Amino acid sequence: MKRMLHAFAIAVLLTGLGACAGRGAGAEPAPAQIKHGGDQFQLSGDQLLLVLAEGWNATSGELRSYERAGAGWTLVSGPHSVSLGRKGLAWGAGLHGGGPVEAMTQPTSLMEKREGDGRAPAGAFALGEGFAYEPAKAGAVKLPLLRADADLLCVDDGASVHYNAFVRKPAAKVDWTSAEDMLRPDGQYRFGVLVRHNMAPVRPGGGSCIFMHIWLGQGRGTAGCTSMAPENMLALLRWIDASRQPTLVQLPVAEYLRLRAAWALPSIETGAASPAAAGRAK
């Protein structure tokens, strides 16, 4: 990851922050600044989960966990390998903002998260409830924890009033034709946590039911979630403290370099907040 970061830093210095790293005819377009927020966003929580990927089409990345320490950040764990969407990343809707994202080149290639696109959301996101097949096995946790049993669903039908929300059978009135069973035979949701993408407000078709959860195996892409080894997911679930406003920041490396100072993100090499941001970090 350090070599990858150095390569992107050189590219940024040579071509400017708005440029994209060239790969010949197959170069990925660099999305423009996110509307309704973008580089005006300021990270306010005291727990940070930072996921970095090589590029927009990367299906894997690295996760680092930090706690705020004065004007900077202290690395708690990582880097740990994670799997991302089977088609990579796209801008999501979260704490950083949302809305249409216009590509700087190739205008037909919009990088905005949509339902069923196979991409994990990029940006900054609050975390919601945790879940577990057997909550007692999660041990002591510091966030609301749902029992992921046969009655718990997450609705992914954009026409439903319950779109992008957990519902529990039989209490909820069924107005959907599609929902995800949280009790899966493959065990991926044995432990996990909700990523609050596309929730304030909820946009039908903007992507739903995004989680951090256990992977099927390293390198196997997801439908749009961020997955990891079981021991890492369990440790994360026990570490997350809802009272400390835990935040997931998930970005391609080039966007991390562009936004690190504005968002007061740590350096992945030193664990410290960027100098430009340290003065305003609480």
C-alpha cells in the first residue's frame, strides 16, 4: 500500500489534483468533487475506519482503524485485507454529501452508487446497528446489536416504504417484492454492522443494505458491501463505540490524497492527521 500511495502522490504532483492516473486507453475517469458537501466535509467522530483501494475498479483494499488522539489519530489496528464490490467503488451518499457526481472526463461514465451496480460506496459514512446470528457470541459490544435470525430482513425494493431499512417479520406490512435475508446459509452475516449509506434522505434506487461483514474468502468481491476475515469483523464489532461517532471513510487512494487535508484524515504512513487539518481537529 505504501508503494501504491507513493505512486499516486507522484502522479498528483505531476499532473495536478484533478488528473487521473493514466492507463492508456483504459484509464479510469476521475470523478469531480462530490456535490452537497465534498471537500467541505469535516470529520467529527472519535473513531475512524479507513478503507483504501487502489482505484475505482479495485475489488479489494485495506482497512485501518483509528482513535482520535488530541489533534491527530492513533492507529488501533490494521492494515487488514478487505473485499469490496465485485465492480469496485462508486460515490455513495453519506456524511460527505451526495447527489449526482459528474465525471471530469468521459461524461457517460458516472461514478455514483446505484442499486444493483456491484460497487461499494465511496465517501464518509456513519455506522448503524450491529448484527449477529447469536448476539451472545459477539461478547460485550457498545452499539445496538440486532439478532440476525430468520425473521430479520433488509428491504432492497426501491418501491417500498421500507427501502434500505431492516424489517422484522411478521410485524412489518409487506409492500416489497425483494428483500435480503439476514440469516444466510453461507454465514457471511454471522457478525456485521450497517453502513449508513443513502439514508438521509433515502433515494430509491440509490443503493441499499450496505454492510461490513464476514467474507466468503479473500479476493471475492461483494454485491456492494465491505467484507473481511471473521476474526477481524468480530474484533471490529467489539471495538466500535456508538457514543464516539464511528465513521467509515472508504476511498480510492487518489481521492484519499486529494481529500486527506480537508477531511482531517490520518496519514497511513505515520498515523498522524495532516498538518493542514490538525489545527481544527478536536
